[in-house]
Amino acid sequence: MKENKFLIISVLILSISIFVGSVLIANSIRDTNPSDFEQSVITNKGLITEAEAAEYLNLTHDDFKDLISTLESQREKLDSYETYRFIPFIQIDGIKYFNKEQLNKWIVVLCQEKGQIKHNKSIFC
């Protein structure tokens, strides 16, 4: 009889634990913002698309496309130029891909040229 009481109590405690755990997991999933997940996907990728690069730089996609277009037209007029004078990207089958680290370096060089960053401090313009 004593063994049955312990078995019933154990099953009851286990059931309550599973129920409480399920409720906690459901609440955490419901409270998760989908854009947080999308942003974490962007930050974990090696190469990102044009739209993702625009989002990463906090620009609208149209503004980013205009920026790329303007810089490309400037680059076409030059025979040689410094690596980070223009937004670095690769183009595969007509699709532009960007590397986050290269975008960060481009921002640093751009700011250094404007005199906003001195002595390798990580202060962005």
C-alpha cells in the first residue's frame, strides 16, 4: 500500500512538472519577436543578400540600391581605387552578396576618411 502511494505521488509530481514546463516553453515562444530570429539568422550568415545588407546597415532597400548604384557609377570612371572606397560585394549570377565584416571595415574606412575615427578607436561616424 505504501509503495502505491509513493508511485501515485511520483506520477502526480511528474505530471505537474511536465505541465508547468510546457506552459513556460509556450510562453517563451509566444513572447519571442520573429524579427529577433531573422536578425540572428542575418548575423550568423557568411554572406548576406542586398536586402539583408540594407537591413544590417539600417537603410531602406531602395536607399541601399541607390547608394550602390551611385558608387558603382563612380567606380566605373576610375582605373584604380582603394579597396574600401566603395561598398565591397561579390556578384554571382547577377545577385549581389555582401560580407558583414567587409561592410564593417567599409564603414570604418569611410569614417576615417572623414576624420571621425582616429587611432583605431571603434567610434563610428
